[in-house]
Amino acid sequence: MRALLLSAGFGTRLRPLTESVPKCLIPINGKPLMEYWLDMLCREKNIPVMVNLHYLSKQVEDYIAISPYKQFVTTVFEEYLLGTGGTLLRNRNFFGKESVFMAHGDNLSLFDLTAFVRAHYERPGHCEMTMMTFETDTPQSCGIVELDTDNVVCAFHEKVDNPPGNLANGAVYILEPSVLDFLDSLGKEVIDFSTEVLPYYVGRINAFHNGRYHRDIGTMDSYRKAQNDFFQPDLSAIKDIHFEF
């Protein structure tokens, strides 16, 4: 398995924080967001990670250069943003024929990586990716998903006024190489994963539920909430996290 940590965005909704710091390095409890992901992916297993860069790229490069995981991280600079799908396609040689773990660097997420990988390997045979889901307290602002009896995504509801529930797409995925073949078939360089890829795979997306912690640190409000609730005195909900598989 190889990983893509998406870290090129401008983070405009997090201004003024992101006027001088890229959103992937915004600190939560004194620790950059990127470090939470690198801890998970590299601490126990040497998963090669690609980080795409654009906005304030030198800061990210400097951070990685002093990271204890620098030997596992490859960076790639995008002169212009390619969209999630475009980044995957541009760098498909890095991923080869391996499964791809993909996450956005501005998400803060605690989950059992072992269980997530297992869920993907044990997915229904017709599914080509596994999506992390979580329960959101703001369903109108999220992509809400519906699941069938086999735990497969059967519908998306993207930021609608009256969504049918609060089970949301966490934008953390494990993808099979066939998904990159589909990206190639589109014949374009810039590809939006949410609008051009996910709809095509409805009915073929396995779901893994994160019942521990997940928050998109995309706005100042969500950033404040994460600072308030990420580390509580009672850590019983997260004490049994394991990273081996």
C-alpha cells in the first residue's frame, strides 16, 4: 500500500491562520495536522507517502525535512491545482499497482487503521474503493451518504438543505489501481474527485465507519471545536488505537 496526503490547497476559509501557514501545518494541540497523519501511516508501518504541494510549499518541505518520517515521504509540486483526481493520475507511477490510501491533510481523524485496511480487503467483490464515513453534527454542510444492506454506498446527497441522515463522507479512502485506470480514461488533466469520480462508482464503494473522531478542519469554527475537544481528560474512546496490519 502507498498513500497520498493532499496538502496543496489555499485554506481560504481558515484565514487569517492560513495567510502565513499552510493549512496542513495548522497546529491542533500544538501539533501540525500533517504530523497526525504521518504518525499513523509511518510510525508502525513504513508506508510510502506522497504529499502534493502548492501554496506555501517551502514551509511544508522544510517541515518534512526535519520530520522523523522524512525517509518515507515524497513531495511533488503542482504549478496549478489539478484536483484530487488529477493529482492521483499525474503521479500514478508512484502508486504502481498497489492500493492507495488517500486523505486530505486538513482532516483530523482518529481511527483504527488496521480495521480500515481489513474492511477494504474484505470488501464486496464488485467494490473498487472503501470510503470512511462518520456522523456529523452539521449534515447540511457535508456530503451525506446512504448505504445498502451490504454496507455499500447507494446514494450521495451533497450539501442539501434536508439530508436523509447524518452519515457523512469523511474523504478518506482506499482505492484500487482500477480507479486510476478510470481517471486515465477521462482524458483530462484536472479532475474533481467528488463530482467526476464518486458518482461513477455509486454502488461500488464499500463503507468503513469511523466512530471515534473525525473533523474537517476547514473553517475557523471547526478549528476552534477541534482545539476544544480533540484532547479531553477522558481518553477512553481512543486509548485502544492500533496501527499494525
